[in-house]
Amino acid sequence: MKSGTGRGICLPHICSVWNAVDSGRCLQTYSLHSEAVRAARWSPCGRRILSGGFDFALHLTDLETGTQLFTGKSDFRVTALKFHPKDHSIFLCGGFSSEMKAWDIRTGKVVRRYKATIQQTLDILFLGEGCEFLSSTDASTRDSADRTIIAWDFRTSARISNQIYHERYTCPSLALHPKEPVFLAQSNGNYVALFSAVWPYRMSRRRRYAGHKVEGYSVGCECSPGGELLVTGSADGRVLIYTFRTASRACTLQGHAEACLGTTFHPVLPSVLATSSWGGEVKIWH
């Protein structure tokens, strides 16, 4: 794989939209936050961006007009956002708090709350039709390993399971396989773990994806749209691509001079990959 011509440096308090296929140019920037933007999500329709940051603010922005379709104020610094897979007017918000909240864009109000004995939510992942979701947290001490990954009932706010991942590492990111009923958790043990996405969410002891470094960074991982590959960043700047079924390494890219945090496949063009680094650099790979 070769890196494309498009590279960019993002300021921490803005959201930028890039041309990932042709020119590699930055198409538009949106300066909505007064402090660092820690989470940003495309809406399911692909025409809006939901962003949250360390300024406690939440914004849903129309990309074509720049209009604010929703603005909210959290009572904690935001680190994780996720749209509901079926009801796109609902999103989950987590951050530096013991509580996650479900917001309704139509009313601008919080409709559900999910509370656990934690200090921070690291990532959120809906399962299946959205009746259940997972949260990864900062709990990793010997007596709190049962809260590292928690499964929740979305409608009732009840905890379904908190006995999922028992190793003493936090999991900064979660990813769902697009074809099989499994999910993946990036572990600070320097590997990606594989779990069943149905109760009781058992971890595979035979298959794990290792060889990269996490080392406390919020390193992301993701499956390709067809599910054949798994990509992850690394604290040493590399980008590693694994064959999903065998967990063998298919390719290693010398991506960035600083830690590679973000890795994502193009949703339509499987040969296009975007990566981002701790220093704010974005690269497109073909």
C-alpha cells in the first residue's frame, strides 16, 4: 500500500472534512468548540457530524450549510459518542463521569442515564439492533476488573453483564465485526481481544491480534467492510493489518512519526484507508 497525496494537520478544537479519494484536500473546517474535540461521529445519513469535546459542548452540524441542527451542554468532558443504529435521532454520550447519557436530538433532552462506579467512559459500542450496548471504562485494578467492559440494556438502563473482560488492562476502543456476531476490544496489554457479541460475551482464548503497541494511548481498531481484515494503529506510529480469521499479520505500514491512534477503512472503497496520529497528521492510503 502507498500513502496518498492527501495529508493534513488538524487543530485540536476544530472538525475538518477531507477529500479521501481524489485530491486529498481539506474541504471544510468547522470551528464549534472552545477546547479540544475528543469525539466526532458521522451521522448514519452521511451529511452531518456529531462532535463533543473538553468544553462540555455537543454539536450536530449540517456539512453542506454549516447549520447547527442540535446543540447541547454536557455536565462532563465528552470522550465517546455513538448514534443508535436504528433510531438515528438518539445518541449515547460518555466521558469523564460515572454516568453515560442518551440524548434525543428532536427534543434536545437527555432521555436515559446509565451509571456505574467508574471515573471515565473510554468507548461505546452498540450490538445488533441496538437493544444492547457495551461501554469500556477506566476500571482496571485487581478488584474492579469486572467493570472494564460492561454490557447494558439500552431501554431499561440495566447492566446485563459486567463479567466480560477479567485481565488487568483497560480497553481504549471497541469494534464490531460487520458479518459475524463478535466484537473486538483494543487492550492496553498490547493486543486486540476477540469476544462473542451475544450473552455471556465470552472472550476467545485461541485468537488474539498482537504485535503492536498501545501503551496508554487511545489506539483505535476496525474491521474492513467485508470483515476479512482487521486494522489497528500502534504507539510507535505503525499501522498493522491482520487477517481476521487467522489473526496473522497481513501487512505493516510505517505510518507516522508519532503514535497512530485512528485507523478506518473507506465504507465503499475497501482499498482506501485513513490513519491519524497523536501529532494531528492524517494520511490516506491506497
